[in-house]
Amino acid sequence: MTPALAFGTLPWAIITGGLAITLGPAGIHYARLETGRLWTAIAGTTLGAAGLAGIITLNRGLGA
């Protein structure tokens, strides 16, 4: 991956990771009410949290 592509997609990764963490619990709530699929809501929340944690770790590593 080129550095320009990495820095170009960094803001999108932060936004989408935050949205996944924010909207994931709502998906889990509605899935428990049997209006959605629980495994997709849990997978999306987990992947969003992992992605956001990776971006935060990268930012801290570059800033140190």
C-alpha cells in the first residue's frame, strides 16, 4: 500500500470504526428483538472496534 493511499483512507477508517462501534449495539438490540441477525451485528461491532483500535494504536505509534 502506498503512503498516499494509507493517509488518504485514514480519516475514513476513523469515521467508519466509530460508526460501527456506535451503531453496532443498536443492531444487537434489534437482533435480540428478532428483527435482525445477531451474528452480523456482533461481527460488525467487533470488526469496527478492532479497526478503530488499530488506527488509534497507529496514531499513537507515529506520534510517540
